[in-house]
Amino acid sequence: MSLTRKIAHSTMIQFAGKIVGTFLGVITIAIMTRYLGQIGFGQYSTITAYLQFFAILVDMGLSVAVLRLISDPKNNQQDIFNNLFTLRFFSALIFLGIAPLIVVFFPYDNLIKIGIAVTTASFFFSALNQILISLYQKELKMVAVTVAEIAGRAILLTLTAIFAYLNYGLLAIMAAVVLGSLINFLINYIFALRYVKIKFTFNWPEWKKILKVTWPLALCIAFNLVYFKADTLILSLVRTQAEVGIYNAPYRVLEILVNFIFMFMGIVMPLLTIYWTTNNFEKFKEFFQKIFDLLLIVSLPMIFGTWFVARNLMTFIAGPDFTVSGDLLKILIIATAIIFINSIYGYTIVVLDKQTQMVKFYLINAAIALAGYIITIPLYGYWGAAVFTIISEAFIFIVNFIVVTKTTGQVPSLKLLPKIILATLSMCLVLALIPNLNVILQLLIASIVYLGALYLLKGIDKQLIFDIIRLNSEPEQPKIEAEL
């Protein structure tokens, strides 16, 4: 199979799997929010937000850098992979292991503290899983990832429904999260043995080489997490758990959207890496522009469409207790759109090996966001948190844009923007005429109107997606061979 067909096949499989996984995830969220209510879902969100801070210590930038390292034909992929896996395993064991010990000193009730101890295992399995997924992305073999994700989400959904029906409480829900993560990891691990012999490898010079690439990225991600999750932690410490729940319900919806874009960027990143490292700058710029166009096509209608359906959408997903979350969704969707556009710049920073240059900017952003959260959250609650989330995402996007533009000379064309705006206005006009329609029908009609208008305006055609994955002259990437 040619590289072009392999990329298309991999993309289609992962996209289809993500659709199914998203459907299962939305149902799970619907059950959780209705069963746990504002307070219980707030406790659930506090548990996961706390553990994510320790997960970033585990990450050390490996989740993004691993794909670049194993995609570079100059590296010994087998050795790189096993060293990455070993480094991830023991860092996860250490840093996640101390999370339940430190939370003892936090002013949370015992239910949250026990929940953190239980849920730590889920983050451990997820940390290992991220390394395996990068292997599949490099090999363009996404069937295993798709099967594993659907299986894990199906287990989580099934157990969540059973435990909610039996009224087993929050800790049982957290146990379901752990089991879902375990199933996901085990399936990926078993399938990965077909491509690489996984074993612990303690090659200290290789570790030094890996950490040299990842340490600046690790700091960037750590500072990024400060403004991405510090809002929830501060909210949980100075406001009620009910407010935490109201704030995090729309976040769960947005995380689903963000996962789609990160999935897509994970697929195209090896191609950007090959173009740049082989000095094929014209193809790099052409490919970059097509990705940017697609992100712009998705982001603009997402912002304005959400303003018409936000309250209905949150009520449909999370229940009437979370209708107010719809108003928060209208604000947070702006931050999500910025993340979408910024994804191409953030991943390109890694491709260009400019992580070190970004550390100071992520530090500045983290400081601004943290100060903003500390000042505004006690006064304005989740509204202050939402506004500073937008400010933080906008700041880091601007910095990424400047660094990538200066390095590559790539200034993206905005020739499609007027057509996207006109198509978006057409969609908004239709949504304004059907405010009381079922939200699923609203979204369906809005999508058809937008894509139809964009097509008629010649803003998109059936070749756009194929253009993004068209690499007719691209050489095959070297495979990772298992040691015999």
C-alpha cells in the first residue's frame, strides 16, 4: 500500500473510531452529570484536575516529542522507543505515586482524597498508553488504537451506568474510570508487540539524548497546564464543588472537540517533520497552508454556532442542572477555537525544535494566568476563570505564531476567510430561525447549511481533504522492527 493510501486509511479509521468513542463518551458524561449532580460532578472534576498536575510531571514532554523522535530516520527507532517507554513507566510510578500522599495536606473532604488515591491508577495506564499510541501513529496503523479506545470507553460507559443504577456513589464511578483506562492500555500493549519488542531499556546516553529534546517541552507543557487546570483547582479551593461542576461540564464537551484536533495533528505531524528535516520547504509550506485552511474552516462556525445552541446543548448532554453551563460554553468555545488554530503552530514548534525558545513565554503566560485566576475567581467564580482561559490561549497562540513565522517564513494566506465568514453568517441566520428545535437537529441543519454555503462559494471542494493527505512524491518512512 502506498504512503498516501496508508495515511488516508489511517485517518479514516481513527476518525471513525473517534466518532464512536465520542458518542460513548458523551453518553457517559450524561449519566455522570445526571447521577452525581453539580456537587458530585464537581468532586469528580476536582479529582481529575488535581491528578493532571502530577501527570504533567510524568509526561516530561515525551507525549509530543516521542512522535518526532521515532519519525526521524536518523534515530534508532527500536532503541528510542524502549528507552522512552522505560522512562515513562518509572516516572509515572514515582510522580503519580506521591499524588495521594500530598493531597492529605489539602483542605478537601475524605471522599475527594480517597477518590484521588483510586483514580491515580487510571492516570498511570493513560501515561503508558500515550507512548504506545505514538508508535501506531508513526506506523500509520491506527486500528489497534481505535479498538482500544472504543473498548475502554465501552467498559467505562457500562460500569458507570451499572454503578449509577445501583447508587454505588462517586468512588465506584472513579473505579470505572480506572478499569476503562486499564482495558485501553492492555489492548494497545498487546497489539504493539507486533511492531516492537517492548522491554525495559536503561541506556543512560539515550536517556540524556531524549531529555535534551524533551526538557524544554516538558516545562512548556507544565506551564501550559498551570493556566489550563489551575482554574479548576483554585475554584475547588475557594468556591463550592457545585460551581466546580458547573464550570467543568462544558469543559468536558470542549475536551472532546480538542481531542479530535490533537488526533488529526498527531497524524500529520510526521509528515511535517519529514518535509522540514529533508529541506523540502516548498512542500512544507504548501502542506502547512492546507492544514491551516481546514482549521479555519472548522473554527469560525464553531464559535458562532455555539452561541445559538449552547444552553440547549448543555441541557441535552448534562441535564437541566447544568443549563447555566451553556452560558459558560459560549465563552470557553472561543478558547477552544484558539486551541484549534494554535494546534498547527504548537506542533510545528516541536517539528522545528524550538521548544527551548518557548519556555520563557510559557512561564510568562502561566504567571499571568495564575495571577488572573487568583484575583478573579474568588470575586467572580467561574466567569473569571473562563475569561482568563481565553486570554491565556490567545497569548500563547500569538507567541507560537511569531516564532513559527520567523523560522519558516510561512505567513498563512487568509483568502478563504471572506467565504468562511459568509457561510458562517448563512448558518447563523438559519439557527436564529429555529431556536426551539431539538439541538441535534439544530446542529445537523447548521452543518449542512454551512458546508453547502461554503461549497457554493467555492471555499471548499471535495479535493481539500485529499490535498491535505496527498504526498505522491513522498518516500516511505522506515519501519520500527522488533528485535529477534
